[in-house]
Amino acid sequence: MFNGRRFIPSILAVVFCLGVVALPAFAGDKAELPKGQWVIGLSNSYYGNTWRKQMVDSFTEAAQNAKDAGLIKDFMVQNGDGTVNAQIAQINSFILSGVDAICICAASPTALNSVIQKALQAGITVVAFDSIVDIDGAYTMDYDWVDMGERKTEYVMKRLGGKGNVVIVRGVSGAAPDQGIYKGIMNVLEKNPGVSKVAEVIGEASATKSQEAMLKVLPSLPDIDAVITHCGSDSIGVVNAFEQSGKTVPVVIGDNTAEFMKWWTDRKKADGYETLSVNSTPSCGAAALWTSLNVLNRVDVPKKMMLGFIYISQDEADEYAGLQAGTIVSPYFTNEYVMETIIEPARKK
């Protein structure tokens, strides 16, 4: 049974578009890295949705495995309230604590630059992932957010035949993923004048907040043909808002959460409901941990690396009906898997 963390679906070879390279020096979680006295911190800007919680859990699990194996001395985790100031305080506290590396899921691409520069000058390795930063010296593990926004909007355009009303649900305010996804959505909408954006709401990548935001605007809107969600864990909130309002649920782009996948597969069985689901991989928290440890051990790690999305089509939906509640489809990132699918492909570019 899939549990949302350890399952590595066969589609990943296609989704990630990355070759698998045999690296006998790296095997499993321990990955034959040398034992060390490193201390690694996680600075997470926001903890208000399923995606972020699963990300933190994956980092914590990988760090505990590394600690148990003697690869690190210790690790620290700090979760913020979504504001830049809170994350600046987190990073400053890590600097004062003398950590060797900080993994950052950032509140802003640029607003943290001064404190990150301070960390770099102190000799601290900085690995920004998912919601990255734009500063020389930091390692980044990014997603192609614009492409994701374009692909799911293109799907909606095909379903609507170039005509209809859509609502856009935005993500975590100010963060790089929200900016990139929104740009991709708008790139496609601008080419389809027959489709009207009738509302834009702030969902903060949260089911609860997305539901609340949709409930506020639905009474004043015309019939909705599709909702283009962000990612994180907003899709089931959108569905709940339509059902609570007594309205027919339109095409809602899914987010790979267990809750949405169960709703989708139940509706698919009942009346053939069709959609597309996509999300980034929340267990990239573990990928950031292993990447930072490789950098500390002077492994050849490129400064810029890419992560991959998981797209789930109509035909594949039933494979994920049994996801554990409160989880999102994601691979289990061992050090070997990080080397094979993230670090080694980045070396070849």
C-alpha cells in the first residue's frame, strides 16, 4: 500500500526525465559517506499545509537516519509563519548556533539575501530547495514552476475547447513557486482569449484557506468551468467549497494529496469525473539534507540542480486511491536516489 513517502512510482523515470546512473560508491541511506560531526539546520518559512509538514517529516527522517549512522552529529528544524522576518530570525539563530549547513525553503527569492550572505561569510553551506533564493554562493534545488503552470493550464484549455470561465487559486504569497506557476498560467491564458479569468483567490497552498477563499467568491461568480489550482494541498478545499455551496464541481486540477486522490477516484468510479493532478515532491526535504551532507563532504555537487514533478493522468488515478491520509505522492529520497536523479544529471548539463 502506498504511504505517500516511501513509494517510488514507476512513472518517475518519465516524470523526472532524468537518467539513472550506477554509482556503486553510494548505496542506500548511509551511502558510504564518511562519519562526521556536522550539524545541519532546516529553515522552513511556512508550516501551514500538508506539503510543508510532509517535507519537514522527510528532512527529519533522513537527518535522524544520518545521525544514527554517525554521518552527522545533530540536526535542527525551525518552522516559520510565512513571513520574511521570521525566517531571517531562524537563519540568524542557526548562524549563532554554529551549524555547518542550512537547508532553506524560502519565504522570498531575494528578501533573505542579506542574512544568507552572512551565513555564507561564516562558512556555512546553504542549500535552498523548492522555494529557492537568488544569491551567488547558495546551492539551489529548483522546480520548473512556469512549465508546471503552463502544462496544467493547457490541459484545462483542451478540456474547455478554448471557451469558458476559470478561477485561479494562488499559492504561498511571495514565494517563488507561486510566482512561477502564476506566470505559466497567465502565459497560456493570454493565448486563449475565449477563456475568462473571473476570479483569483489566495489559497496559500492550504485546503482550509483555499476552501474559505472560494466560499467567499462563489456566490458572486458566473458558472465556473474550471479551477486552476496552485499545488501544495489546495485542491480538496476547492472541491469542498463547490459541494458546500451546492454547485457542480467543475474541472479542478488536482494536487496529488491523499484526500483529493480519494475524492477523484470515487467520483471517477461514480460518474467518470476527469481531471489531471500534479504536484512537486514534498519529500525533497530529505533530498536537501543529503545534498547538504554531500557538499560538506566535498562531493562534486553543482550549484544549480532541478527536481521533478509527478503528473497523474486519468488512467493512473486508481493507482493512488490507497494513499495514507495526510500525505502527498512522493518518492523516498535516499542518498543514492539523490545522487542518481538530481546531482549526477546536474553534473552533465
